[in-house]
Amino acid sequence: MRKLWIAGILLAFLHQPLHAQRVCGNDFTRAAIIKKDPSFAERIYKQRGELQGVSDKYYQKQKDNLQKTTAAAPIPFIFHVIISSARLANIGGPAGVAQRCVSQIETLNEDYNRENGDSTLIPSGWKSLYASTGIRYGLAHTDPSGRGTAGWEIKISDSLFQLGDFSDYGKAKYDTTGGLNAWDVNKYLNIWCIYFSDFPSLLGVSTPYSFTVSGVGSIPDNQRGVCVAYNAFGKRAASTDNYFSLGINYADRGRTLTHELGHFFELWHTWGDDFGYCPWESGGSDDGIADTPPESDHQYGNPVYNISGGTIYDGCRVNSNTGALMQPKGIPCLDFMDYTDDVAMHMFTTAQAGVVAAMAAGESLSLTQHPALLDWPLYVPDLSVDNVDIFPNPATGMVHISFSGTGTELQEVVVRNVVGQQVYKSAVGNVKNGIFSINLEGLVKGIYFVTCNFVSGNVTKKILLL
């Protein structure tokens, strides 16, 4: 039965209609790993069977320690945006990328901390299960070399990213194959924003820790992270913004990445990825979470609830063996781990939140241990600079940067506003011991930060434009 299921899921993936409803690639990746290494199946299904225990153990530990959250530092994000020039223009160019990255982090912090405004739509019967993971996220502002970064990088590429050995679009994760290399996966959460050239209906594919464990024929460690459709991350700012469309509905509220990060922290889909069976049926399975009722298959769209205080029923409403009602509040179609539209996703349950928090405090702990990466580097201690000066200051337009000293081959100048958005960038070309001028005319009046990237480090100066 297991072999037939694996073959079936791969076949369904490869023959999925190009304009079908939203699709996540996590179960396909899992099946592809199992196909290559059958022993992985027992390990991964064993892990799923232990998820409720992981959650219970986490909450017990919190209770014993009189703690209510993980108290973890925010996890630094780096978005690697790899698309053609036409698709970049389609999402608003560099300014559009900036808006989507910033709004995506805002959405994640809301969804993972019980702060999403649409929680008012959660039916009364589900309210008690609406939970916070205690995990927060932020844009990385220091890159691996110690230089400043906005938290995203853009590469114009016409490379076609298609299914690899693990259905994970791994070529997007290497410079040598047209993508962008991961930043240290133990310090940064890497997000690759790409076009799935052979499967346009695919919105995201997550590669969690469990898929990269050495010795199981798994995906390389440096592929850990998430691939997301370039037009399905971030939150819509204007009606004209181009987002992944599902007929009249859209994946335009950042919930694709909310969903994929759930997989990154080892959550399964709410229906158990079993092709429409109920857990008590032959071939049926579950997501391993006790407070998500059994669900026969994924839900699409924005379901209209018809249960008082609940959602809707499906084929697993009653246990056919015992006659017991299994869905007293309906199915978890409002859950972030189902397939409904962004507007219909509202919550993680208590047990799901416990799993996420436990994984962030366990296998992914290292991601919470580098809060300094969220800060803009003001300087690099080992940079030997006799003099770096920016004048005039205050300025009205033209600004001059003078510099001299060992290691001060100027490579790049980046200007950001007070909220960290990049407003100017210029490659310099290794100018040494001299003056480099930049024209900031046209920027609105206010305070800005000018970061000078030298061969051996950074210097950031604050200026005032009048």
C-alpha cells in the first residue's frame, strides 16, 4: 500500500493541471526522498506519530519553568529573488520586491503570534484552540561577510527551475546552476523566490531539517529552507499588484509562506497526505496532531461554514467502524496547513503551535541564536580606516565620500532610509584613497544611512538631507 501511495502521489504531481488550485510540494518531496531511500519512510512516519508527544512535552516544560513563550530571538530571513527581468517588472521591480519582503515578515509575525486581524472570523467552537507559537521573524541586515543587507537579494536569471531528484527545485539554490547560494542555514532562514517553470500551480516547497539529516539519502544541508512562487509571497498593497490568481481568489496575504514555514517546523498537512482516506480506513493517515479533527482531503477556496460555531463536515465526519462523531466542530479548513485561499486561513491550533515552538527550541535552535544579524552593521571592528568622511552634512543633493587607509578599496555604496529600505545603491569598482560622489537629489528630506562597503569591511554614516 505504501509503495502504491508513493507512486500515486508522484504521478499526480507530474500530471497536475497547470491552472489547478493552490498546490504545495512538501508531500511530493517527501515521496521522492522515499523513492530514492525507502528507509526514510519509516523514520518520517515515526516522526509524525510522535508530533503530539513533542507538543505535549513542550507545554509541560513551559509549565514547569513557568514560561509562556519560547523567549527566542527573532529568526533572520534572507529572501533570494531569482527571476527574469520580465517577471521582476511584473511584481513591481525592486521596489515591489522590497514591499513584499517587508509585508511578508509582518504577516508571519502576526500569524505565528496570534496577532492576525482576521482571527475575528474564527468560529466560536475553534476559538479556544487559536494559539501562538511564540516565534518571531525579522529581515537579516548583516550578511555573512559582515556587510549590510536589506534582507533580500535579486538575481535576474532566465534559468528554468524544474523538478530535481527530490522535487525541491534545488538548482535555484546554487550560483552555478543559475540560482543563488544559501547563506549559512544554521544562522539564516533562506527563502528562494522563483518561478516554478514546469509547474506554475505550485506555490511552495519546504525543505525542513528532517529532509536534510545526514545518512538518509536526503537533500544536502545547504538546501534547507523554502522555495516559494515569486508572485505568491508578501501581502497585497494595491489592487493592481500582480499576485498568484486562483480564479477570483488570490494567494496575496502572505499565507503561502506561513504554510510552508509550518512544514519547515515539521507540521504536516491537516488531512495527512493520504489521497482522501480517513485515518481508520486502509491506507488512511492523519497529521499526527490531536486537536486537528480527521479530514479526508484538502479543501480549496473559501468555504462557507454551515456548522453552528464550527466549519464544515467532510467524508470523515463519522468513524465508519465505531459510529463515533469525529468532527464535532467540523474540519480544520481554516487552518494554515490546509489548502484554502489566503483569506480563509486564520490559525494554528494549540498542538500545532507546540510542535513549531518545540522545533524552534530544538532542531532549529541555531536560527534563534543570532539576533545581531537583524541589526545594520555600524562598523566592522577589524577594518583599518584612517579616515572616512561624508560631506556636506547636512546636504541637499550631491554627497561626497572621502576615505583613505589600509583596506579601504571602496566597492559599493548603499543608502537606506530610517526604516531600512534601500533607496540608493552604486557599485564603485575598487576606488582607493580618494573621493567618491553620489547624487541623492530627489530623495525626500530626512535622515539616511550611507553604508560604504570596503574590501575589508563596512562603515556606516548618518546624514541629513534638507
